[in-house]
Amino acid sequence: MHDCFRMANQRAAMSPMGRQRYDCRVGFGAEVGQQRPLATGSLQDSFAVSHSSGPTPAVTREAQYVTPLEVVLTLWRYGHMTEGEVGDWAWKQVASENTPSQELLDLATAGPMVCLKRAEADFSPRPAQLTYEQEFALKAVRASLQSEASVLELARWAAQRAMGEELSDPIVQLSYQWDHLLNDCEDSDAAVALARSALPQVLPRCQAISAELSTSAA
């Protein structure tokens, strides 16, 4: 186990070599494409809007203003709000506005899943593409350190999702350590132990990011 921790730390400390993608099993590969993600602290500013339901957008639009409705759709897409919570938010907004938009009325009556299946010409708001840091933060604040299953779910997701991210970020370094422990060492106990020792150090940052996202939907 000690060797695995040592090797994981060495991997996390490796130079990112510009913005090239690193995979511990095959080495450095293709350049990571430049994206314009949603920036923490400026959620109503410019960012790329995703047209894909996956973690990486297949198509993006030019940077544009982000509405609270789009922030709510983003939180729903990433599992931070339920469909019922989105409906409650939408009805609250409808009640507080003199002339609510058709999109808001549609969201309140039909829900996000139905609305996002419509053509963009019929329902134009779309979820945003979050940065890895923001996506990690939303998941980390919901993970229970007392639950091994919850911790491993976060660790396995992070180990896969962090590939290609900047290794100078401590959260990405932690994710690469999980990747090594889970995939190279096949040591889930060590991965859980690492999570329980490291997550409390990054949780304040994650909570701040999560709160910023949630506030932007208010």
C-alpha cells in the first residue's frame, strides 16, 4: 500500500507538459482542446453551452449571458437538483414575475426532461458545461465520508473524469492518486483511506463552489 501511495504521489506531481492529455497507462497523447467553461464567481458571465448530455460537449455555442433558468437546468443535468426541485423553483419564479416567459411556464408544467427533448427552436435554454472543478465540487459536497460506497463512487468517477485536466490543481492531483490506487493497485481500501484524509481539506473549497452555483439559480 505504501508503494501505491508513493507512486500515486509521483504521478500527481508530474509536469502537465503544456495542456497535453496524460493517461497513466499509455502516456501523453493528443492535445486537450481549449474550452470556455463556466467560471466560478462569474456564473452570469460568458461560457460555453453544451448540447450534449455527456460530460464533454459535442457542440458548443459562442459565449453568452447565462440566465438563472439555465443555471437550474445545469444543476439538474449534473444531479444536484431533482426534477421535483426544478419544478418547485420554476413555479416559485412564475408566481414572483408579472409576465413569466413561455420557457419558464413550460419548465414549470412539463419539467426539465420533457423540455430538453424539444427542439431548441421550441425551448432555447440549455444546460451549461461545467468545469471539472465545479462538477467535482457538486459531487464532493454530497458524498458521505462515513459511507464506503459513497466515497468509492466519487473516487471512481473522479479517477476517470480527471484525465486530461491540469495536474497543477490539487483536486486533479487527488483524482490521479485515486486512479492509480483503484486501477493500478486495485486497492479500494487505500482509495477510501485517501478520500477520508484528503477530502476534508478540499471540502471548504467545494462547498464555496457549490454555494456559488446554487446562489446563481436563486
